[in-house]
Amino acid sequence: MDYRYVDTVLLTHTHLDHVADLPTPAKARLLDGHDTFTVIGLQGIQNVCDALFVVDDLAERLTISVREPPAGADPFTIDDLEIERAPTDHSKPGYEYQFDEQVTTAGDTAPTEPVCSLANGSDVPVHECTYPDGTEAPGHSTPTALGELFTDVDVDRILLTHLFPRDGTARR
């Protein structure tokens, strides 16, 4: 997708490795002549955006809309997309999202029943699998833990993301 058409970003949670580059697509749009950018995320995302968009005076140069859909407001929509969500199990509050019952994506999370339930039947489930088996990884997934929980989930395959090669020692 051409970056110039990215006018809305939906965040799973607010850890730095998931939000630090948020000003980049906003500034790219600004430089391309667009003056609006939307961020959607969990409660408290406004504070994160206030801090991030100070960079390059983006908060002054762009109209930045921040939406925090309240808990229990599912499904909610972004343009024509209907979005369901499930809470994740991580060191920060977060959500997994399902788009039009087709694509499901989870940010950082241990494999949980709500996450698997939402992914059930998705055409494309995307799930993090941060650490290798044998690693203590609270709030993250390992291949075996993810596979065991997804045993009864109706999907052909799971796309794995957020892979961190490590020496087997989990770090927070």
C-alpha cells in the first residue's frame, strides 16, 4: 500500500516498539499535502499521541484525531471496516482486532482463549510469537504454547510476527 493513503492507524498497545514510529507516516502525509491523521487505540492513547507528535511540531502542523473506542463498544468501525476486539494478556493493556471477520491481528500477548476465539474462522490470523520454546515469556507467545491453544481454532494457518531471535532468555 502506498504510504500516502495511510490516514488512520489502529494501535494494539502502547509499548515503545509499537508506537515510536507513529509520527513517520503522519509527517509523510503532511509532506505530501495532507493535513489530517487519525490514531485509534485503547484508553490513554491521547497522552501517547500528545508526547509523540511534539516531534517536528506535527501537533501544530496537522489535525490529529485520536479515537478511544470505549470498552463494550464492539463492533466499531473505521470507514467501511467493521472491527471486533478481544483483550490481550501482556504487561500493558491491549487488544487483538478482527477486521470484517476476515483478518485478525494481535499485538503482544500470551495466547489466550479470548484471542483464539476471536481468531476462530479468520481467513488470515496474525499472531505474535516472540520467543522460542523453552523461554519464560510472560505476556508473549512461544510456538508450542500458541500451537496448543490454537489446536481447535478453525484456521488453515497462522501468520507469525514479532519474532525476536534470542539466546533463550526473555527480557522485559
